[in-house]
Amino acid sequence: MILMNTPAKKFLKAFPPADFYFLLLFLSFSTHSQTLSFQLASYQQGTVKLEISSGFLKGSNMNGTDNYSNYEDVQYFSDYDPCDIGLSQESKNSIGTVALVLYCLTCVLGVPGNALVVWIAGVKMKKTINTIWFLNLAIADLLCCLSIPFTVAEILLDHQWPYGDAMCKVLPTIIVVNMFASIFTLNFISLDRFIQVVKPVWAQNNRTLRLAWVCCAMAWALAIILSLPTMILRETYTMDTLNITICIFSIRNATEGGCSADKGFSYRVLTMTRFVLGFLIPLLCIVFCYTCIARKVMSSHFRAGRAFRIMLAVVVAFFLSWFPYHVVGLVDIYGGEQDSMLARDMDPLVISLAYINSCMNPILYVFMGQDFKEKIKLSLRRVFEKAFSEDTTHLSVNSKGQQSRCTNSSVAQL
């Protein structure tokens, strides 16, 4: 038999003779150029879920010449892994459980928390530049948290997609929009703090609400533009034989008309774009700004105010939450076969960690905005108001042996 003399030998040994015959019969009628996904319910050790690329099916021909260049595209999700690649099924189940718990925790804390921030900063408080920054972050996080129930339902349905093609494009894109909108807003905030220190007089005269709104609009516009490829390349794929629909990142094969999971050039470009524009460059810019601010604080009478400390904590929380996501993405596209498989196994966990950032900001506002005794005495509304307020204190700043007094709060306290 041709297949038994190929690298697929280990794969086929996993099945009893009867099931093996069924598998060969199934594959013999499945040579169209599509990614196949099916479940072999009769497998004695448990249900086996396989994803087999068209390249794997094309690997053998009638002349006996084998070309299994795409053998690595076979992904196993079963109790028995014939290639011994990636994590065990028990580990995968544990990761899935932890991810599900994190999703639920993020939704439970993030929806009411961010909704409260939007209500207070957007409706109840007088508009200041700080409230505009916090409001913008809360809107991005709230949208992300509101999409979580759909993600949880998909996980509980074993990743079958019941929402249709439009939602397949929209829902996975929301987290990408959230990432870009949040990081671009944090960059504008860091630049705002930097200008207050380096050009305090200019900041006092030109730091306006209108400019803050323009910066937020730019952040959202850039976020949506950079997220469009993700939306365009997301598609539903229905396996008629099993009547199962899944939502995958895919490309349309113009020559063969098939729909296949794309782990090639397009996937690499998107992953690198997210890493470079959504993490690396913003990180370098923010580190530069806060390094300059720290040097100014240490060499003068500037002191870090409450709003500055809160925003710094928000920045740190963002990068800590998203760092594993980008690392796993880079390992997936540049690592070896085993590293890529491990990265994909870890994907549910790192994505849930990225989501949990969306519920952290309101918690930081509460616990960093007041002393603990004050928190107990104040209502949540008052806590948020004090966290978002711009302090009004005087500050002396030494410059070339002369002292100048700054009464503007945005200059006096960072």
C-alpha cells in the first residue's frame, strides 16, 4: 500500500483496521483542494479531530512517487498524537479551561467596569484632557468585552461557528481594533506627558480638548485601517459532509477556487504588522517618552502626580498582557515544526491573556487613585472622578539657575 511507505505511517498506525479502512475510503473521495476537518467518532480511544491540508492529500500519486513537503500542515487534536508533536491532550484541555475562565472573568469584570468609566468620564465629569484619554481607552475595552460571550459560545460549541459570515469577519477583528486603538491612544498619552515636561509653556498654551479629540480620532482611524486585512481574510467554511461550519483565517485560491487555511505569506505579513506597529514601535516610543520624563523628575522639582502614576500602570499592564500573544505569534511563523505546534497549542491561553487587559484599567483606576482608607469612604463615582482629575498645585522648576512658577495642573503635576 502506497501510504504505508510514507511519513504518514505513524499517523495511520493510530487506527484499528476497521477504522483505518474507513479512513482510506474517506480520503480517496476527498482529493479536492480544500482543508478538510472531520471527526472519526468510531475511534475506540476517543473522538479524533483532524485538520488535513490539501497538500497532504496530494502527497502521493499513482506512480509511487511521494512528495510530502506539506506534511507539517497536518494538525492533530486527539488523545493519541502519533507524531508526538505539541502538548498532550490533557495539557490542551487544561489550557482551554484556563482560557475559558479568563474569558468569563474578563467579561464579568470588564463590562460593568468599563461601562461605569464611560458613564462617569463621558457623561458625569467635566471634560478634561485626562477624561478624554480615559474615555477613549474605556470605549475600546468595552467593545472588546462585549464580544467575549460570542467567543465563549464558540469554544463551548467545539469551535463550530453559528453566527454567519458577517460576524465571522467582525468579531475576530474587534480584538485587533482594540489592540491598535489602545496602543495608539497610549502613545498619544505618553507624547502628551512628554511635551508637558519638555515644552511646558507650549503645552500650557496649546494643550486643548480639541487636540485631544483629534488624536483619539486618529488612533481609531489607524486602528480600523490596520485591522481591515484581518476582516477581509476571515471567512466561514462549511464542510457539507459533516454539516459543520467554522470561522477561519483563510484566502481564496483564485486558480482552484478552494478555501484553505493560510499559514504562508499573508499570515506572516499580518503577524509581523501586528507585532511591529502594534507592539514594538509603540513600546520604543513609550519607553523613550517615559525615560525622558524620569530623567526630568530626578533632575528637577517635578514630581509624579496621581494621573501620571495611573497612566504608567495602564501602559505596563497593556504590554505585559500583550507580550505573550506576540511572542507566540512570532514563534508560530518563524519556529520549527515542533515550536510552531507548541505555539498553536498555547494560542488560546495567550489570546485570553490579551483579552484580560480589557478589564484591568478600571481596577487600576480604583486601587491607584486613592489611599485604601479613602476608597472605603468614597463612592465608585467619586473614586473615578479623583483618578481622572488634573491636580491643581504649584511647582517650582529650575531652569538655568532661574525658577519659574507653573500653576497649570497639566504642567505642575505630570
